[in-house]
Amino acid sequence: MKTAWNIRREGRAWTAEEAFERWQRTPERLEMIEGKLLFDDDERLMLLGLLLENVGVDAAVKLGDPAVWREAVAELT
């Protein structure tokens, strides 16, 4: 099932309609396998999407080097 993300610049709480569906997508537990969280990239991307909806993009881009973010965005076009 594909998630229709609603990721914004500012974080947000999930609506009543979204909350249960989002909660079902959270991992049962966090585990580390060979130095990475969770089992595979699909699980990692799901968790990242959930977190980005809650904290927002503005908070996320402050975590790394701005040049890396700009380079990644430039490659989208």
C-alpha cells in the first residue's frame, strides 16, 4: 500500500483520519541490522516519512550540511 505523504515545511500532528493508518505503519520495534536501523530501505523510508510529517522539512534540513541538501534537490530537476 502506497502512502500519500503530506510532508510540509513545518511539522504537524496527524488528523483523526490519518492517525490510525499512520500508526499501523510504524515499526513494531526499532532494531539495528549491520549498523542500520530496521530491516531494509523500504522500512527506513516509511519511518522517515512518518517523522517528516511530524517534524517538517525545515527541521530536517538543519540536521546536515546545507550544500548536501542543495545538491540532492538540484538532481531532482
